[in-house]
Amino acid sequence: MVEETVKRELVVPGDLLDAPGLKPGVGTFSEGGKIYAAMLGIRTERAGYINIVPLGGRYIPRPGDAVIGKIVDIGPSHWLLEINSPYPAPLHTNEVPWRVEYGDTARYLDVEDVCLIKVLSVDETKRVQLTMKEHGLRKLSGGQIVEISHSKVPRVIGKKGSMISLIKGFTKCRMFVGQNGRIWIDGEVDDIINAIQAIKKIEDEAQVLGLTESVASMLEEIYGPSRVE
Amino acid sequence: MELEKPLLDENKRRIDGRAVDELRPIRIEAGVLKRADGSAYLEWGENKVLAAVYGPREAHPRHRQDPAKALVQCRYNMAAFSVSDRKRPGPDRRSVEISKVISDAFSFVVFKEQFPRTSVDVFIEILQAEAGTRCAGLTAAAVALADAGIPMRDLVVSCATGKADGELILDPGKEEDNLGQADLPVAVVPRTEDIVLMQMDGHFTPEEFRKALRMSIDACKVIYEIQKDALRTKYAVTTEEPVEVQETIDTQIKEE
């Protein structure tokens, strides 16, 4: 992973990005040889490209994303999942770890079931395909789902997973953060409530510096310092 | 309707005390609604406008979807209590037209091809009206679109120029709009000065028209800064670096 530069600059659509020698990347466009910001976000530079990290917006699936989806419809050879994006996402029977007979889909996964899945492919017209064939992908049973803005997922995870392991360490909950902004939490009821509280705090204060420390002190107040790992 | 005093006095001051090239005070706040993907509230003189943006989301009805690009749909609506005589609620000829011209204006700047088969829905609610609501609505909606994280070439800004007592006046107020001789609302992409909306009511001479257009565009650039400030204020304290999440998400699965 290439280190990102330290320069943080908030840009709005149409802002001229002064970038000598850099190529237009995600969230930018070039016009007349100059690069402009296409969306509201933070300007970043890496590997010769200038990118805008968005501060909002809907989740747009990308291949390889691990997401949490809810089954909304069943066909004879596929399930249709809602993954918090503008596009419905089918999961074909070839992409599940079981051998499913034609028309027998409902025996394995039913409407309203929630799954941990990966985006297999997204074509140019944004047709999405999902897969459950990788290790660790499965149907989620028990627990709770909380939804946050997908742009705040990096904050909930933290640098090298520091934030998420902090919350897991204190609450002893099993958690999974999907890239579409859905978070699955399972554990004791009180612990789940505390974990949700911590996540809401992160969502509300996503821009604040030293967030990991303030979340740590919030959880310490509840559990005492002994639970730190 | 007859006004007792003229629209312009001997010092070319307008009835509300403004100079001929002076805007009414404008205030914009971004991100005021929680449920919408993006929103903005704007006060422009006595105009009060709320704009909300949803999307990109699956376009309905399905046959309206475009497999190559997103639809930009706009609904301009005046609240029943927005004017002094109660406005009969619901779409009428005027608001259908304004909705259409505003959606066309935004269609020009939004990168529609990034979101095939979806629609971006813009809702503009006029809570209180005092002339120039289409400009106010469009200006607010542009901020709401940016707040929703929709990729765009630039924000869109709008401002009108009118004519009263034979004199060009920027941003006509209520009396000037009702009793003036002409009105020219214009929406532009400030960076390139592309005109994305232009309507005219009344009569201008060709020279007056050119001058009025110039006045509107220059005023738009002033309002553009107010729009950008509104967005910057909302997201001011964003300082920490974004983190690369892909690897961590994958390790999450392995841990499970």
C-alpha cells in the first residue's frame, strides 16, 4: 500500500485541482488540459493520480467489495439481493457453496435472509453479480444490523482495523463491517447496544481528530479499563 | 395594481433601498435534512426554499430507465402558504414548466453516464415566495446535489435581471417583478459561463438584453461563492486521512 500524502483539502464540484504532472483519478475530470473536482470530498494524491475521496453519496458496488445484503426475491436459479446501492444484485446458484437443484433455491436462502457476500463483477452498465463462494462468506443469522453512510466505513474500521478491534475488544461482540455501510453485530444484548452507540458516535464525529481515543474513553467508562486488550 | 411611488427614485435607489446592481441578502445552509441523500436550505431576500436530493437510485417506472445514463428528475413545488393568496396545491402549468427547465439545467452538469439505469431526484419546495423563486430553487438544489455526493462538472447558479422604469435592475423583488417591464432569469455554469437556463418575460432591446445577461452572469459568480461557502462550512473540520479499507475488510472475513 502506497502511503497517502498528508495534504488534506476539502473540494467542491468544479474546483480546479492544481496538479502538475498528476493524472485525473476517481472523482475528478479533465477539461482543456486541467483537472477539476467532480464531487464534494477530500483531495488525495497517490501513485501519480489525483483522487477525490467522497464525503457522501450512495454506495456504488465495485468488484471485490465485501457487503451485507438482504434477499428480496428468489428465482429458480438465483436470489436477488438488496445491497444498499441503486442496483439490484443477483446471486446465482453457481456462486454459492452448495449444490442447488433448479427451482430449489428457497431451501437454502429465503426472502428476508441476510448474507455476507462479495461483489464478483460489475459490468459497464453496472450489472452486478455476487458470489458466496469465498471462505468466510455465509448467511448471517442472529445479531443485529446497523446502517451507516458507506463513506464512513473507513472511519469505523480505522487504520489497520484499530477502531473495529477496539470495539470488538471491549464489547466482546462479533462484528462485521460491509463496504456498503451495513454493520452486523452479534453478542450479548447490552454489549450490542454499547457497540451501536460507539458506531453512532463514530458516524456523528467522523471528521473529528483523535476519534479512536474518544471512542476508547467512552467504552472505558462503560466497561472499565480492564477489558482493553 | 398601481404603486404610489416609482420603482426607482431620483438617486436610482430601488423601493427596498437597493442599488440597481445590488442583490438581496442570500444565506445558504447545506445538509439540513437527515433522511434525504443531500439537502440545502436557502433564504434569498424573503424567499425561503428547501431542496432535497435522492439518488442515484433505481429509476421508476422501469421503462423510463436509460441503459446508458442516469435520469435527472426535478420537482418544483410551491407550498400552499408560500404566497399571500393561498396557492392551490399540486402541480400546475407554471410549476411543471419550471420543473422541466431546472431538470434540463442539471442534466447538463451531472455526470449521468456514471450511473446507468438510475435516476437522481431533486425536490424543490418553495416555502415562502418573493419573486425569483426559480432562481432561488435552482441555486439551493445545486448545493443539495453537491451535498448528496453527485458527481458534477460544476455547481449551477442562477440569478435574474429585470427592467423597471426603463432601467436594468439586478435580482428584481416582488414589486419590481410585478410592475417592471421585463425579467430575464438565467442559470449558468460559473466556471465556463455555459448558460443552462434562460427565460425571458417582457421586452428588452438587444443592447439591454446583452447587458442584462452580463449582469446576471456576474451576479451568479458572487452567489457561486456563497454556495461553496455553505458546503465548506458543513464539512469544515474534515482533517483525518482516509484509510485504505480493502485489506482490513478481507482480514475481517478471515478472522470470522
